[in-house]
Amino acid sequence: MLSDSNFPIALLLTLIAGLSTGLGGVIVLFTRKFSTKTLSFALGFSAGVMLFISLTELFTEACSSLGSAFGDKTGMLYTVLAFFSGIALIALIDNVIPSNDNPHEYSAAPTPEGCLPEADSSRLMRLGLFSVIAIAIHNFPEGMATFVSAMENPQTGISIAAAVAIHNIPEGIMVAIPIYYATKKKGKAVGNAFLSGLAEPLGGVIGYLLLSNIFDKSLNGVVLAAVAGIMTYIALDELLPSAERFGHHHLSIIGVIAGMAVMAASIILI
């Protein structure tokens, strides 16, 4: 039973968790120069974050939710269908958004250190905006989960909000870095990072007002699996190719591993 007396603390916890995305964006304020090495590592790091969250947390949690609702075999089937539906959705968005250059055709030639051609800036801007969309979609159901949990039990809500906040900081980096390198405007990069995080409290309030009576395990599982598919597509189709394009293969791979390690540590420690 949800207690209305817990509404203020639930809203506060969800807001803090969401705004932590902006804290990741603040890192760009300390970036002194445009370095393709930094960019390769950061994009690889972001890909690692997305892949680890998608395949070890969201997918398995979706499978558990749908399995408990429909049985293990049918639950796995629905999880896989929702996962690839998420991939199809973001692939459709990718093809609908106009672009003068095909962002999927990457040159093997490295970009000179400290210099980003206009075509690269355009690709990075699209990548940043894609990341805003992906993180906002990802944060929406997270906001629902945090808010509803805090309404039921504030102590549980605090634990969930802390875990979500730790996850959101590197996601803010993922949003801010491409936009920063594309526009060279720190305020715009940080602003977009905070903007993507606002989906968290928005999702919490909407989830409470509209979905609290129907948001069961099966719907939760479908949403989580679809988000996992969306984030996997972004990591493999946009982030990793972009990291490789700047000519620092090993740094981008180290970034992927580092991103996964940070997410793994956050899960173990919380």
C-alpha cells in the first residue's frame, strides 16, 4: 500500500537520482583541451557503461520479472522479443533523423590531435543527442521504480536512489562529452546532461499518477528489456565506432573495460 505521506521524500530521492546525471556532465568543466585520446577513451567508457547495464542488469531483471509473471520459458521469449523491439525502435529513429553524412561509415584515418573537422563535430552532436534520448528513456522507468519504492518504504527508496545516482554519473559523462567536443560549449554540454536526468523525476511522478494501478511485473519487464535493447544498439552502433574512428583503438577498448568495471563496482558496493 502506497502512503501519500511519503510523497515528499519519494520526490526528493527521485530528483536527486536524476540530477546526478548532471554531475557527470560537470566533468567537462575541467576539460582543458580537445584531445582525441580523451575522446576515444570517454566514448569507449560510455559504451562499456551501456553494455554492462543493459546485459547484466536490465536484461536479467526483465527476464526475472517476465519469468515470474508467465513462467521461465515464456518469460524469456517475451524478454527477447522486447529486447529486439527496443533495438528496432532506436534503429528506426536513427534512420529517420536527417544527416548530411552517414554516421556509420567511418574512416580509418586518425583525426589530428586537438582538431575536429566539421563532419566529426556533426557526428558527435548527433551522438550526444542520441545519448540524451537514450538516457532519458532509460531514466524514465528508473524514476518510476525509485519513486514507487520510496512511496512504499523510504529506506528501500534511499538504497535504490543511491544505486541509480552512481549509475547516472557516468551516463552524464556520456551525454556531455560528445556535445562538448562538437560545440566547444561547456554550458550546453552540462545542460543537456542535466536535461536527460530530468526524465527520472518526471517518470516517477507520471508513474505514480497514471501507472501505479497497472504497472505490474510484466509491464516492468517489457520496459526494462526494451531499454536494454535501445542502450545496446547505441553502444554498438554509435559509441564504439565513434571511439574507434579517432585512431586510438587500445584506448577505446580500455575505456570499454573501465566503464564495465565502474558499473560492476557500483553494483557490488551498493
